[in-house]
Amino acid sequence: CHKLSSLSIEMKGEFYDTEIAAYIIDPTKTDYNIEEMFTELSLCVSAQPLPKLVENQLEIISSRNQSELLYNVEFPLLKVLYEMECFGFKIDKDELSSFSVKLGERIKSLEESIYFMAGEEFNINSTKQLGKLLFEDMGLPVIKTTKTGYSTDSAVLEKLRGKHDIIDCIIEYRHLAKLKSTYTDAFLPLLDSENRIHSTLKQTVTQTGRISSAEPNLQNIPMRMELGRRIRKVFVPGEDCVFMDADYSQIELR
């Protein structure tokens, strides 16, 4: 997509999108496969089903007074999102790389502390090995079990806070390891020659009409902790530009 943008290719002319039309008709679905649309309408694949599908969709949308929503909101938005995907989101590569290194150093330090308190080296990411260490070797109280053994999920670790210093180290280790693998290490290979990330912006996922981001997800970067906020700071606006944030203010609840 961004390659097309670099060639100054622009979307023009009339177009129609069956997925967006199907989304307007039923925004609760998780998938808008065109073959399923044909099946739902009992259309024969060999009998020019696409014009029939479009005709059927437009009849439903018109009967619900949603034609303006389709043509004046959703279809124009499709072009905007295409241009945004092509343009991409600028990243401060040096800052991202530096932060990744610092995360790695802190994770390594936490590993050494955990091994020292445990009295041995083990796979911290292994639920089985961690459970054995905490509840058998160290004798900490068992909070929850699963079919395969001891639970060491985040809720369990939170309840074990204060029982032993190793717990705080494990919680921080997990948090930093996730930040590094999910964001800093994942973003770097995705940068193009201009240090931009080209996320996929989807308009047919949420029932409320909120846009979702994927490959990578740029809408789920944590911000409650300082380290999460620092990841957000690696995104930089263009010259003489600023980032603007707008929120629906709990529209789902309203």
C-alpha cells in the first residue's frame, strides 16, 4: 500500500465495498466473508451473484434509511483510512532502539535477581517450573490450581505480593518482557525506509464504529505506567504538526 502511495497513485472514481455494506447491515458479526454473504442469500456462484448481492444489500440499507451513512460516511472513510495506511506512522527509530536496549538490560538484571533468590536458574516463563519453585521449593501459599498444576497468572502473583521479594521481581520481569517482545522488538523490523509503521486500520470490527488497528496494533499501547508512556513517545508527528487525541467518552456504556 505505501509503495502505491510513493508512486502518487490516488483512489478515484466510484466504487462499492460489500464488506462495509454488510457491516452496516449487521455490525455484530466478526467476519464478513463474501462467500458467506452469497450463501446467506442462497445465490448460485455461477449466476452472476455479485450484482445480486449488491442489489440486495442496497435494498436493505435503503429500507433502513442508512444510504447516507453508507455513501457519505463509510465509503469516504475507506479512502481516508487507505491514505493513512499508505502514509504510515513516523517512529523515532533511535529512541525506540535505545529503549529496547534499556529494557533488555533491566530484564537481564531482574533475571539475575530472581535466580539469586531462587537459589538456581530456571525458565521464568515456564508456568510449571515457576509453580514448582514458588509453591514447593519456597513453600508459598497456593492460591489457585489448574488441570496441569499450579496457577502463576497475574492475579495469583498479585495476591502473593509481600510474601517474598521474588514476587515483585517476577511481576516486573513479566511486564518488561511483554513490553519488549510486543512493542520495541516487534516495531523495529516493521519500519520502512522512512522509519514509518504501516498498520492496518479496520472499520468493520467494532459495533460502535470505532476504528481498530492491527498488524501491529497501535491502539493498545499501555499508558498507565511510565514505561508504557515512553513507548508512546517514540511516535513523532510531522514538522509543524501535533498529535491530537479524541475519545468517545464511554460511548459503549451510553
